[in-house]
Amino acid sequence: MDVKTQRRIAAKIMKIGVNRVKIDPDSLADISLAITREDVRRHIDDGDIKKRKIKGVSRGRARAVAIKKKRGQRIGPGSRKGPKYSRLSSKTRWIHKIRAQRKYLQQLRDEGYIDTLNYRKLYLQAKGGLFRSVRYLRTYIAEHGLAKKRLPEL
């Protein structure tokens, strides 16, 4: 019972490859008698001829990696490709730094450690990039005697 022709016709009808056509072994005799496309289509509708599912690529491993990356893992030196400042741009670093300094200056002004005149002067110096961190800003204020009272610890 050769069903090569029926398999080929079924593949064309279902728009799949010949190897993906699955023929029910119980109705093999019936299918071998099918000559026309209509006969084959009837067997497809009856469920005697079916499509095999495509084997895809499993995303299980990819999901596991994604979970670890979400947790902040897999970021060691062996996983890093770009240079230091490509991973965290100089602009982003500047934004973090200047926001921290401005917040600290506002806090000092609001709590009465510095007056508005010194606040404005220090603000513009920070904008100019004079201080590389909040600690340096604090040290500068202490050394130049700009604080009205003793500065709080960081």
C-alpha cells in the first residue's frame, strides 16, 4: 500500500513539507485508494491525515538567564564587553553626581547651615564641575568656612 502520491497531494493541500504529513496507520488501506485531491481533502477533514507539529527552539534556558539577569546576576567582568564608560555613559554619571550635590546643597540651605548667597555660589561651582563628589563639596564648605554652624556627618 504505497501512499507516496497521497502524501504529496496532502502536503500541497496543507501547504507543508512531505515529511510533516502524518497518515493514520489504521486507515492506510482507505487512503491508498484516494486518487483525486478531493479524496485526499476528505481524509484530511476526517482526521485520517494530519500535520506533524514543528519542533521549535526551547526558551527554557533563555527564561532562566533572563530571571538571573533581572536579579542582577551575570554581570561579572567576564560578561562585560564594552569599555567602562560605554556601560555607564559619562552623561549618566554626571547626572547622578550633580543631582546628589544639588540635593545636599538644598538640604544645607533649608536647615540653615549655609545662607542663600553661599548656596548660589556653591550651586554654580557644582554646575561648573568643581566638586567630584558630595564629600568633596562638604570638605570645601568646611575648609572655606562657608557654614554658619558645624556641618552634619555624611
